[in-house]
Amino acid sequence: MEKLSYFKIGVFVISAIVIGVIGVVVLGAGTIFQKRSLIETYIDESVQGLDVGSPVKFRGVPVGRVEEISLTSAVYSTRRQYVLVRISISTNMFQFPVNDPNSPALKKELERGFRMRLAQQGLTGVAYLETDYLEPERNPPLEIDWQPY
């Protein structure tokens, strides 16, 4: 009789583990198979509160996440002290290729004011990157003297 109880408990535990693994795979499948591109942006201010894993949003919609934060002078041969932020971004979120700096469509969107900026999430000091269209004259692109990654 006691052996039968152990058998039932064992079957229950194994079934629970299998159901848990299947649930994780089903719920995470959307993000696993999403096509992503690695892009970088430069910020000429403190990025206090921004961490690896922080979200990147376009008008409040999540489109990517921060992968790396460094200084441009640590990665490129330059004296400029910008903060370099590398981002993995969903390629299907925009109607233009965000990962090709030579693309005429991307250049047109940059001329229209497509920019990334640091934004605060509530009062906690946690930051994220926000992409949106800003007035191009008031928000010119930063000058760079290197070939981006």
C-alpha cells in the first residue's frame, strides 16, 4: 500500500514538471522566434537608471531591450565621451530597416525626426529608452567621427 502512494506522488511530480515546461515554452515561444536586429545609439548625458535589460519603447509600445551600455571611446577610436547603448530591436515593428544606416528609408525617417531618448519610468528613477518623432531642428543627431558597428 505504501509503495503505491510513492508511485502516485512520483507521477504527480513528474506530470507537474512536464506541464510547467510546456507552459514556459508556449508562453515564451512568441519572443523566442521573433526576428531581432542589433543597433546602437549614442547619448550625450548621464544614463543613470538605464540598465542592461531595460525596455526600449516606441510611443509606449515595447519594441526591444538594452543589450549593452558602454562609452564610445572604449569601443571606437574617438575622443568623444558619448554613452554607447546597444539595443536588440524587433525588425518587424517598423516599416523601415532600423539596422541599415545606409538605407534611404531610414535616412528619410531620421530627417523627419525619428530619435531615441532616455525617459524615466515613474518616480523610482528606473529609466528606459523611448523612440519617437521629435522636432529635427531642436533635436539634431549627435556628430560622430567613427564608422558605427
